[in-house]
Amino acid sequence: MNDSLRKELSVYQQALGVEAPPQPLPSNPASLLSLLRSQIDLLIEQQITATFWVKLPPGKIWQAELRRYQSAMSTVGVINICRIEKITSDSEQNITDYTTPTQQNRVELLSNYQLRREYFFIVSSPQFCSLIVARRPRKRNQNRHTNKTKTGKIPSLLAVMTMEGRIIQQVLDGLKQVAAPESSDVFPTELIYPSTTEPALISQLLAKQLQRQNVIQRQIANKRIAKLQVQNQKLQNQEQLKDDYLSSVCQELRTPLTHMKTALSLLNSPTLKPPQRQRYLQMLNTQCDRQSILITGLLDLVNLEHNLEATSLELVRLSDIVPGVVSTYQPVAQEKGIMLAYTVPTELPAVWCVTGGIKQIVINLLHNSLKFTSRGGQVWVRARLQGDYVQLEFRDTGIGIAESEIGKIFDSFYRVRSGTTEDLSGAGLGLTIVKRLLWRCGGSIAVRSKLDEGSTFTVQLVTNRNKIPFK
């Protein structure tokens, strides 16, 4: 045997290398499977006993079509399964799991680079014969037959189909030359095929192919529609969230403006007394501060949302951050008569967080604990190791949170309502920012609280970078 032929043999090129070659068509595995199924449909419907030579893509779905033919036939047929030098996959194991009237052979083809990139399905019978061959095109050095599709993309497969016996005979002769000696006898010297395929069979085959293609098109269309519906729903949800967010922003900004406008109108009263004037001026000052806090919080949140995913992560030791923040808040705690303490072991492993994120988390949670704890209360900050996580706990003896409100406290602009007369003004964005920072670094936050019994916020921080979904 010619070694160069063994290395260069291509069923695809042999099918094209005739006087009037069939036209190769851009294809894909779904279309190739549709062609194979339509031919199996025809053979079963007409009860045509045929001999097959096949080399199919890996996957049980392809082998299932051969099983379907085997189980539906009442007379003996032959299926020759070709493979390259005993290189096989699980899907190419024996396709017959039960007794069938179809004989099955293994055909070993010697190593051949071209054949490795090709699949074929050859049918031979006195009533009907055909050849389907598909080739995975190379991305470089495309020949004149590997035309790109209208989209400019290289098709996943190039397929050729023919029912001409002389072309099929030429292909089988080529395969015989690259077959292992023990497999060469499965290739006939003369192919059994009809001199002229009956027009009725061709019409039926075309009808079945159209039916199969229609099924594929419907499936593709349904998948696209489903995907578009999901995308559309996602966009609608995003628009609704944006509308709700803007509505909340406008409402939050409108409230201090209304108070300021009221104070200004009262200041114009000619009968206004000095104590009243002072009270209205104080109202103006308070509402201006509130407006400033809201705008600053909004800008911080917008900046965080825009840059969070691109922000780099860093390893941080809590013992390097928490003591400094706690010492900053000690004067506030002393002024309110609150005992503030922390326990952060220095041997705790470092945790992952966005740059500057740990400090921001500690500030927001410690600020809230002090804010909602009355005089004489206590606030503790504790850290401990839990597997691949470090837990940072903020516990206070403050006013607590009603059970109905716990699920809302991380929403933007939400403020805990209480009966205290203490000024609880703020942007209502601190916990929102905390949750977003923790989401970016794979952490989480949980809350336990009861009214008048205090609250405990437990932050879980990652020590193993592999636990972070966005690295």
C-alpha cells in the first residue's frame, strides 16, 4: 500500500474529485444529524435492508440512530463501524445491547490525518444507496471548497451528499486501501446499488429531510424566542429597579427640600420672635446637612456600583484594621456613655476584600451599633476563625430591629423606625454598601435582632481566594 495515500486519503476530497462533483454545503452537527435521521426514516419505512459503512461523531445520539434502524428492521443488514487504529471513545463501544437482526463489524482504518477530521455515512442496497460525508474545515489555508458563510464565519462542518453509485464505489475503494488487512474484506469489489434510484424514493427522502429541517428550525426558533424572552424580562426587571431607585432618590431628596422651604417661608414672618428664628435656622442647617449626607451617600454608592467588579482584591488582617477604627469611635462611645470593646486575635489569617473595603465595612457597622444604642449600653466587636472564613461580629444592646424589618434593612434608603427621639437621620445606604462590598469578595452578612434586646451583625470573610466567585 502507498504510504502517502494512507496519510492523505480524504473521503471528502474523493467525493469531490470526480468529473461533476456535488456541491459542498456549510453545515453543523445538527444539520448532519438531520440528514442521517431522514435516511434512517426512509430505510425503516420502506424496510430496505442495507449495508452501512459509518464513521460518526462521538456521542450517544449518533449511535442511537443505528440502534433505531436495528430494532425496526425485520431482515438482516450489516453495519460496518469504521475507526482509526483502535482509537475509540465510550460512545463507539458496541452499539448493540440486545439481540438484533443486524450484523455488526469493526473496521480498523490505519492512521490518517485527513480521516480524523471527517465523518461519513454510506448506505448500499439494491433499492437505494447514498453517501453523506462531513469534514471539519481547517481555520487556515482554506481551499476553494471551504467557503465562509454569509456571516463571515467558518462553518463547523462542510457536508456533501450524493446518491451516485460510482462516487460511492470510488470512496469505498479508497477506504479499502487504508483499512487494516483484517478489515479489508468488508469493502466490496463491486458495490450493490440501483442503476437508477426510483423518483418516489427520492421524493420521500426529500420530504423527510424537509420535515427534519423544519423540526430543527422550530427548535432553534423556540430556543431563540425563549432566550429573547429571558433577556427581555431581565431588561424589564432592570428598568423597574432603575425606576424604583430613581423614585426613591427623588423622594429622599425632596424631603429635606420641603423642610427647608417651610423654614424659609416661616423666617419671612414679620412677627417672628428670636427663639423661633433660631429654631427655624437650626432646621435649615439640619436639613442642609441631611441633603449633603444623602448626596454624598448616593455618589459613593454610584461610584461603588460602577467600579466594584474592576476593583482589585487584597489580603488584609483584621488586627491591622479593626483596632484603629474602634479607637476612632471611642470618644463617641464615651460621650454617649456606651462601653465599646473589641477582641480580634492577631493570629487570625488574612482575609480577601476589595481595596479599602474592610475599613469601610467596619466603619458602617460600628457606626450603626453606636447610633442605635442608648446611654449605658454596650457594643462588642469580635472576630474568630470558622473553616475557610473569618467571622467578624458586631453585637450591641441597642433598640433592636423588628422581625418584619430585618429583611428590608439592606435596601437603599431604608431606615429602622423606632420610638426614640434621638436624631436618626442618615442616607440609609450604609448597609447597602456593606452588602455590595461583601458580594464582590465572596463574603456575606447575617443579622439576629429583637426589639429592645439589641442586634448582632455577623460578617463572613473569605480566607481562600478560590471561594471568591469574581476574582
